[in-house]
Amino acid sequence: MKVIANDDPSIPLYTQEEKHWLKKHFDGEFKFLRDYGLSIYKDEDREEGRQLLRALMEGDLDNETSTRSEKARVDGDDEPEEENRFLRELEMHPESHFADHHFSEDELEWIEKHYDYSSNFLMSFGLKFYDDEDCQEGKLIVQQFMREDD
């Protein structure tokens, strides 16, 4: 992933919506960056954090939209337990299933057994769950582990 620094002070680093999302979910940029192993004192880390934030917000909006449409279709009490668990996980850890689409069902089962979430698995290997190339590398790693388990 190419990191582009914002050297123009007239361009805000975050939109008001992004600032609000950071405050709501992480109590600000510092804690957000810290939680993802990034430093507020490094421009490259801050730029990577902005890219991560935007990816998380995009996923959060997608989940919010689908959740609203699901609630409009079905009474929330009739939802299967598995779906309730998934929604609780997303609420507690918005990034938890962000990279799931890169993995097969069997790979996700293995990841859940050993790491809980695809994001945990990827981050444990220093990979970014919002970077497609890192996710492909993670897919190769999980396939190797699965072969070793057999």
C-alpha cells in the first residue's frame, strides 16, 4: 500500500465525520492509532491510520445499512443466534470480520478456532486486514497451517 503524506496544511487530515467516528469508537486519534500499533508522532503511521479509519468507516456504514434493512424485514427477536453473535462481534470489534471475504469457509473456521477473527489472525503476523495484498499473504499462511494440521 502506497502511503501519501498530506503536506498541504489547507487540506484537513480528517473530515468532521471522521473526527466524530474516531471520538465515538476510540475516544480520538491517539487511542485509535495506539490500538493498531501506530504512532501519532510518525507521519507515515498517521497516514496509514487515516487509510485504516476510512476502510473501517466504509465497512461500518455497509454493516449499518444491511442491519437496518434486516431489521425492517425481520423482527430482531426472530434472528438466528449465529447472526446475533456476528452482529455483537461487529459492534464490539468493527474490524473483526473486515477481511473475511478473502478466506474460504474452511479457512474461516480454522481462523475462528485459533484466532477468533480474521483481523486478529492477520495482525498477529504483522499483516493489515484492510490491505488486499496482506490478506492474500494471510490466506497463504492459513492454508499452510491447515495442511500442517492434516
